[in-house]
Amino acid sequence: MKHLPITVVRNYVFGLVCTCVGAWLTEISASLLPLALGGAALVMATVPLVRAMRGIRSKHPERR
């Protein structure tokens, strides 16, 4: 298996950190908005990771 690009892994870890910070801010502020924003950042950071794992490099893969 080929190694994943470091930028993809770095983005994923950044998304995890955003989720943890959002959970901490939710605990402090009693608002679910920080957790929702952190979770959205994690989802956006997961897409390039999944594409790299599947070997999809282009933005618009062929439609079958």
C-alpha cells in the first residue's frame, strides 16, 4: 500500500482537533454550535482522506 500524502493526514488531524475544541467549547458555553462547526470541519477534512485511500485524485471522477 502506498503512503498517504502528509497534507491529507495533517488536514484530518486538524479536523479531529477542531471537533475536540468544539466539544470543549460546548461544555463551557452550553451551546451546540461549536460542536456542530467542529464536526463540519472534520467531515470536510475526511473527504480528501477517503479519496486518497481509494486512489481518486481528480475532482470529478468518471461517472458510470
